[in-house]
Amino acid sequence: MPDAFTRTPFFGLTLIFICWVLGVKLQKKTGWLLCNPVLTSALMIVVILTVTGVPLKHFNMGGSVITMLLGPATAVLALNIYQQRKVLQENFLPILVGCTIGSLGSIIAALALCHLFGTNSVFSASMLPKSVTTAIALGISENGGGIPGITAGAVVITGIEGAVLAPFLCKLFHITDPVAEGVAIGACSHAVGTSKALEIGKIQGAMSSISLLLRAELVDIRLRVLQASEARLR
């Protein structure tokens, strides 16, 4: 592969575009849950970079452009919430309670696992935002004393896992209410799960967006509490 091309942002952007299109086509053709385009396109990129020997920093020249768009893309979720404001008004209390319990459950599970495996406070701070979209999670992790790289990896794994398993789990537990589906997906698998919720339905997508944003706020508050507790102990 020409080195001059791989050293430009066009290489990363072109590779992402091609792998994503192939991933979407693969999912449509097979219909398999494990063929989620986020997962398959990521695997294709890893294989191509490994086989060709192209350095990751070359790919990141174009990948950073996509990363830059994560913030605006997250803000655009507000449009879908606005379009479903009537549903939000009618189910405000159940949504608030469901989002809070789901988000707290995810936070408690992360803390419990970190405690079980005896990790330090830095790793715990890195893992807490795992169910928050990358654009928000990295900022929360850095401000809370975590390592953004670990957080990014945890976020990617959590999001792909949620997007792949969400439809299956909803069928398994006979969850048919669109509000409940959206709240559950957003509480555990952030923006990647929200994109899947949008595929399922507009209401699911809006409720997942609300759950995602509330989850981010709760994680930020929890990290601040942990920091204050550690400061007192010192």
C-alpha cells in the first residue's frame, strides 16, 4: 500500500467508509446479531491494519476526524427527544425512575467488579463511564482521574455488546413496550445501543437518548463523590 496515501487523513476515512458499508451489507444479508456493523467493521479495520502493517497513527489521522464528530452527533440526539416530547410527557415518572435505576445498576455493577478484582481507584474511575457514549465518557474519565484509553476500550466493548444483545434480550424477556426498550438499551449501551434503538423505532431511540444522557450525569456525580471521599481520607 502506497506510504504517501496512508499518511493522509483520506486513508483512515476511506477505510472506515468501506468497512462500514461492507458491515451493513453483511448484516442485511445474514440477519445475524453478531454481524452488527460496528463489530464487523471494527474487526475488518483491525485485520487490514495488521496484514498491511500500516501504523495506527496513520489510520488515526482520518479516524480523529470521525472522533471529532462524536460530540455534535451526541447533541443531535436532542432532536429525536424533542420529536417524541409527547411520549416523554405522558411517561415522565416511569422514564425518570427507569433511567435512574438502570444507570445506578450499571454503576454499581462496575464498582462491584472493580472491587472484586481488587483494582485501584484509577482503574475504577476509568471503568465507571463504560456505558456512556465516548464523547462524554472520555471527559468524565479524565476529570475523575481515570485513564481515557481504558475508558475508550470499555465503552467500545460495552456499546457493541449492548447493540448485539439488546434485540435478543428484549425478545427473551418479552419486553414489547417501546419506552421500556429504549430506557433499558440507553442505560447499558450508550450511543451504539441508541443507534440500534433508533433502528428498532423512533420512540425507542428517543428514550434511549434520554437514558444515555442521564447515565452520563449520574456517573459524573458518582466520580465527584468518590474524589471527595478520597480527599477526606487523605
